[in-house]
Amino acid sequence: MSTAKRFFKYWLPPILWMAIFFPVGNRALSSSITYEISTAVFRWLFPQASEAAVGVFYIVFRKSLHFLEYGVLAYLLYLAFRGPEGRKWEPGWALRAGIVSVAYGLLDEYLQSFVPNRTGSPIDWGVDTAGILAVLGTKFLRRNGSRPGSWAGALFLKRPLDIALSFIGLVLSSPFWLLFSLLVWIQDRGPVFYAQERVGKDGRIFKALKFRSMIVDAEKDRGAVQAVENDPRVTKIGRILRTTAMDELPQLWNIFKGDMSFVGPRALRPNEKEIHGNPDERAIEEIPGYRERHAVKPGLTGLTQVFLPGDTPRRKKFRYDLLYIRKRSFWLDLKLIALSFWITFRGKWESRADKV
């Protein structure tokens, strides 16, 4: 590989991250607009919260994002030092990535002392360093016998990412909630939201909220049945919502609460049935792999949702779910989230062809 190609592929990403993302992102996070919007949403979600609770939430929210920012920086630097050397683990690469990341964190805190009304903080630097150590530590565990997605990745990265992204999503999508609610109501003057029981981690039942995409009482005669292509129960507005996955936007609240994760097996209905050619019906609990899926939290998106059509037989879907559970990692989650945004942008969620 030429020097120029190596630079653009491995070194340019962390350089851009440090030179552009941090200054722009930190300025946006510290702005009064971000504070007002985030605290307004928090007060709406928790109207009884005290001013002290609001202040603590905002601090935790910002520090969680800093934790993730430095974790990503450490990983990008690890890839840069590793270069095109394959996937083997070398402590030297991690050590160099950690030293540069921690040094950058110190520099960032020092430079903040020159910004009006801002000062560097050893606590902030400690949070930044924790993000760096979490990512490099998870990398070490994966390369030394621990399974992907072990407790380290789940504890230090997955849940903070879920909280941060779901909160940001709730804030940014709030205008669309009003628009979609109006469109769904205009369609047939029926209920806007549809609450469904779903099966979560370890088989726990929780309530998932969706924008209603089907006719009122769609399951009155048949019960919980897997939707099929050109399902006559889907309304005109519902078809648009389903192709862009906007009908599942309210599940950001389930992610924020901890019922779901951004990435994982799809949350299924209890006692749901699969149909492949009327009147052939089969309870999904009878399909191999169903119970093994409950080892992790269900996700808004996942390997199955991204790479398989919606009406794929459950047996094949469950194989993909189990593959995700075996291979899961923080970085796989980031890739699946990015692909999901791309599918939504193209309106391909209901496509029977390749979505990506």
C-alpha cells in the first residue's frame, strides 16, 4: 500500500476527528440552544423533576457524549497505528493509541482555559480517559479469549450509546411526531399510537409504542400475525411510515428507558404467528432459536432487519439473530446503525430486494 493511500485510509479519519469533530461538536454541546432543548425535553419526560435533577441530567448527558467521543478517537488511532496489518492484536498499537488520545484530552482541557467562561477540568479529563480505556480494554478482551460483546463492551459502551442517541433522537425528531400524528389521524380519524406487548431480554414482556400503520382493529379476527408483502391491513400513510421505519420512531423512548437497544434482534410479539401461504400458521415459539434470541435486549435495528426482507421465514431470521449475538461488538453496532440510516433515507425498509 502506498504512503498516500495509507494516510487517507488510516490517518485522515482520526485527524479529521480531532481537528473538526471535537471543536464543532463541543461548541454545539456547550451552546445555550442545546441546553434549552435538552432540558425542555427532560422536563417534558419527567415533569416532577427538580432543578437539581435537570442539572445533573445535563451534566451526565454531556459527559456521556464526551466518553463516546474519546472512545471513538482511541479506536480510530488504534486502526491508524495498526494499518493494513490484519486483525491480530498488538499491545503496542493500543498503547500508542492510548497515549495520543490521553495527550489530546489533556491538550483539549488546557486550551479550554483560553475560552471565555470555560475552564479545563480534571474530572472532564478523567471521563475522557475512561472512554479511551473502555474501548481499548474491550479490544484487549476480545483479542484474548473473551467473546465479542462481553460485559465490558455492554457496560462501558453499548448502554451509554443507547442513552445518548435515543435522547438526541427524541429531541431532533420531536417536530416529526406532530406531523406523523396529524397524518395518521387524518387517514381514518383513528388512534395515533399503537401500544404492543413485546418480548424483551430474558423473556420479559414490555410495552412498545409505535405510530399506528394499520387499520383500526387490524388483529381483531386473526390475532398477532406477521405482516406480509402488500398487506391489506396497512393504510396509505402507514405504508410510507413502514418503508422509512418512521412508525417505530416512538420506540426511541423504549431505548431510553432500557427496554430495548438500538441494535439487537427484533422485539417480537408474545404468541405471534408466522404465515407462509394461507392457512399455514405456526407459533414462533416453536421455531428453533426463538428462546436463544432473548439473551440480549431486542433492537430497533440489527443484522436481520438490515440484511433480510421483512417476510423472510423466521427460521432464517433467527439464524441471523444468533449470528449477531455471537459476533456482536460495539463497532458492529455502529456499522448497523449507519446502514439503517442509509436504508431509511432511501425508503427501502419494506423492499424485498437488497436494502443496502
